Amino acid sequence: MSKKKPGYSWFIEPGNQNTNDAIAKLLGQNAEESLELSVLCADGELRDLWRVAHHVVRTMIHNAGTPWVGFRIFNQCGNGQIRDVTDVFTKKKKERIRKGSRKKK
């Protein structure tokens, strides 16, 4: 028998009312069913989170440059703890300088 990898659940914590409204709009009619109140996270904090599909997370990351958009991304592997993974997805990649790529004078 092959072991199946546990799936991930994705959550977004809005940083302001505009972001909250945008997430609700993305989720559509059943948005209220996706809102989870007072969820215990790995850092011991209780948070109000939207349970979302991964494509919603990608859409929010794409819009992260918009001034009014503020949020944090969380995920959960299987039945594990809910952890903050915002930095993994929003951290700007450092420019890599290849050895010997400098211009010589």
C-alpha cells in the first residue's frame, strides 16, 4: 500500500477591512462558511481566518503590491498546527551575483 501525503489547508488573515471585503468577494456566496473565528495557531495566538483554496492565496499574493491589501498567509498540513507562512510567499528574492559576473574596468 502506498502512503498518501497529507493535504494542505490554506488560510488568510486580513490586515484591514478592505482586504477582508476583497477575500469575501473572491469566495462568493459561500464566504461565511469559510470564515473561522478564534482559531488557535502554532504561535499560541487565536486568530480569525478565512479558509481558502490555494488559487485564492495566489490571487492575493499577486495583488499584494496594491497599497490597501494587507494580509498574512497560514497553512496546515493534515491535522497539524496552523502556522504562519507569509514570509515564504511574500519575501523578495535576493539578487544572486554569479561568480565572475562583475564588469571589469
